[in-house]
Amino acid sequence: MSLLFSPVTVGAVEVRNRAWVSPMCQYSCEQLDGVPGQWHLEHLASFARGGAGLVMTEAAAVVPEGRISPQDAGIWDDEQGEAWAVIAERIRAHGAVPAIQLAHAGRKASTYRPWSGRGSVPQGEGGWQTVSAGADAFGRFAPPRALGADEVAQLPERFAEGARRAAAAGFDAIEVHAAHGYLLHQFLSPLTNHRDDEWGPDADGLRVELLRRVVAAVREAAPDAALMVRLSASDWVEGGIDTRLTIEHVRAAADAGADWFDLSSGGLDPRQEIPLGPGYQVHFARDVRAATSLPVNAVGLIDEPSHAEQLLAEGDADAVMLARAWLRNPHWALAAEAALDGEPEASVWPPQYTRARQA
């Protein structure tokens, strides 16, 4: 049996295969209210229908000011939760596990969506004051306001509220977004967190208190959900997060209740220099898995079924997440299974397609 099309358990949730859909922001909530609509439903359901094991939504902001753009989706109110419930139900109906990513963009919030402009949206045009661990801007973005200690202390409950709505909406898996230069990453990295209060570095030089409390709060709010954490395993800038620090971040999150780790990289500092290529981030997953024995998935230009199968066979990761490959072919898993000639009992082909396949 193909490893890619063998089932895997995340926490207490069984997933039919290990070909998963990465969160991909769509910047398509046209009413600017964070409510996902028909586009999100069709976009996400297509991957489930195409055979994905787990389908994760785009980043859903836990507070309005946590959106990357004004058109981003949210999970901070009940109307959003009700809209997400329709999407989660459709994903499940096609046999995939519905998953949602909880996020706060921090100093990288209030930006134009990619096809509308570049940089920060001015407050007079629908933008807002961004916040972060400190007051340093991301590149040419508008400078953020440093959060007060009491404001930071409220963030775990904001994530917990999002988790409760997500669980009520029917999401079986919840991911805490602590990567790609967004708020939790801004607190984790030595490049952006120079605070001298309880939210800064501890005696060991780690900056994990906010991550630990957020994960614990989400775990308590959604005890039955599979709890994942996305981390940037490298800032690709000297003095930033590296694999050694990532292993400590993983251990802290696991102690707080996380079941699974989604290893990506970058996004924090415009000076980053990333050597792109097929599987360029796989070694992060491999190193964390070897050091901790915790389950991880790999991401980063994993497009070919044979490549995905190989890294699973070699023990580099326990699952793979793809993004562009799904956009090019929403039925990527069906094509991949055919290419790998998976055993019939591992099949993700719908009955209608299976009959045609056997004809």
C-alpha cells in the first residue's frame, strides 16, 4: 500500500490519507466582515472531492485587527462561525477532515490584497493600527504599536473563543498559526521580541510563553479536536529562529497540548534569503521528527506524487501539505493515487469515478 494513501491519526481524529491541503489565503470576503462565502465553499470543497485527506481553511483571524487584509476571513463572531459550518459540512461530506487555521497577523495586518496594491492600507481607507511584540515595522509596512502586557495576556482567550466557534462549526482539526511572520511568530523570534516583561525571553533565552498559553487555551476550548501548530522553523536571517529553537518551540507546544506540527519557514524579516526548490523545507520536518518523535508534516514545493511518497517512506514526515499543486489540479490526490497505483482499499476515488476508472 502506498504510504501517501494510508490512513493516519492526528490526536483522536483519523484522516483517510496523508495528502493534505495547506491553508491558502483567498482575500475574498467582499463585505469586509470576515464572513466566508460561496467562493470559499467551492474552493475548499473541490479539494475534498478531489481526494485530499485533510482540507485546511485559510487563516481565520481571531480578532478583526488580526486580518492580513480587510478582505480576509475571520472566526471572531457567530455569523462567521455559522458560515464556516456550511463549509466544514461540505468538506466532511466528501470524506476529508475539515480543519481551520486560527491566526493573528500582528504587524503584517492591514495590507492590500495582492491584486489591489502593495503595503499597508491607510486607516482612512479602511485600514487600522497594527500591533506586535514591539514597535518595529515589517519592511515598508506601517509601524505597529507594541502591545501592553495586559493586552498580550488577553490573546489566549481570543484564540480560545475562535477554537470554540470552530469546534461548534464542525471542524475536527484546529491549527494555531505561529509562523510566516505573523503575531505569534513575532513573539517567538529573537529578531522581533526584545521585551523585558513576562512575554519576552526567559532564563533560557526562549520566548515561548505566549505560544504555550495560546495552545493550552485552544486545547481547553476544543478538547476533542486534533490540535496542530504551524511554525516557521527558520527565519533565514542570522540571529533568528533556527532548528534548535524550533525544537524547543515544538516541545513547549506539545507540553501545552498540541498533537501535530506543521513545519514551514520564513516570513518574518524582509532580509530573508530562501533557497527555493522542490522540498526545500522538508529537512525542518525531518530534524524535528528525529529530535522529538512527534508527528509532523512537510511543506514546500512538494508537487510530484513520487516525491511525496519518497519522503514519507524515508521517514522525513508523517504527512505532506501541498498548495499550488492543488490549485493547478483540485483532483491531485486522484491523479496521484493512479500514478502510485495504490491498493483498492486505500482508494479515495468517489464511486462515480471508480466505476469509470474500471470500465
